[in-house]
Amino acid sequence: MFYTTNHSFNDMALDISDETLWKSLREGNEWAFSNLFERYFRSMVNYGNSLMSHSDKVQDCVQDVFVDLWLYRHSLQDKVVVKAYLLSSVRKRIARLHERDHIFRQTTSVDGLDFLMDFSIEEKLILDEITASKVTYLNKLINALPARQKEALYLRYHQGLTIEQISETFDINYQSANNLVFRALQHLRDAWSGDLTLVFILLSRFF
């Protein structure tokens, strides 16, 4: 690793927007680069772990993204949604690693990636046996979704990306990304007879 996390960086930059840090990074500001690393490293690793079971390789991919970010800082796009850009970069880096290692078919497409993470509600939210039973069933419904739909829900409700940002992450058009989320929610609504509020709590709290 070329950096270790240091919470003091985040404490100093809590009030600084992603846009400001990105602009400063493009201008060669190392402090801005370090803060973007601190701000998004864990989210990027978590997302990478959902696409690959080798945690060491995932961390290598995330660090490679940041290496490229610094090396090519002067040619970075001016206007980006930083979080979406970084998550998309991790996804593409892992896809290239899969291709290089012959894990999947020879392709530069990210379509071959499987979403590996299972949805699981935090124990503190399970207040009684009835709720626990509902959560168990809902977990099964969500985890039975096609991988792409489940990943779209993860990006939408856990990472907080918009449909447009999901489309950029998947490298598909807006309507296709919207269809992924809509079909996943439609399936849950058809199969789930309980309060839909619990669905959204689960989507936003799984890890």
C-alpha cells in the first residue's frame, strides 16, 4: 500500500466538497489527493470485494486507480461526480484484471463481472422474532435477484448513486440502468406482501 488511512485527514476536510478536492487534485495538490483517498478508499474496497473474492487483489486495484489518478491528474475531466467516477474506475480495473488472469472470457467488457455480496440487515434493526422472520425472507428475495439487478440496488441505495451515475458505472445508457433498478424493485414488490418500508431499510443498511 502506498497510503495508510488517517482519520485526521478526514476530520480536517469534512467541510470541503468533492468538487473542490477534485479541482485541487487536478492542479497537483497532494493534500486534496490524500483526502480523496481517505474519503473513498473504504467504499471502493467494499465495492471491489462485491465483484472479486480476492481481497488483496481488490486493494491493489483500488490503489492502482489512485496511482493513475495522481499520474494523470492534469488530464482528468473537469466536471465529474467523484464517487461515481471512482467506483466506475474500480469496476473497470477489476474487469481488466479478470481478463488478464483469464478468469472470465476474453473481453474488455465489464458485463462478465458477477456481484458477489449478499444483502444482510444489521442485527440491531431486528427488534423481535416477527421482524427477524420478515427480514430473513426479504434477504432471500433480494439475494435471488440477478447479479446485475442486485448490484444496481447496491449502487442506488447503499452507495447513493443516481440512475445516471449507475449508467456511467455500468457503461450502459440511462434507460437500461433505470430498467435494472425498476425490475429489481418490481420483483420485490410482487413477491413481498409486507411493508415496503422494510425493503428500503434493508437496501440502505446491508454490508
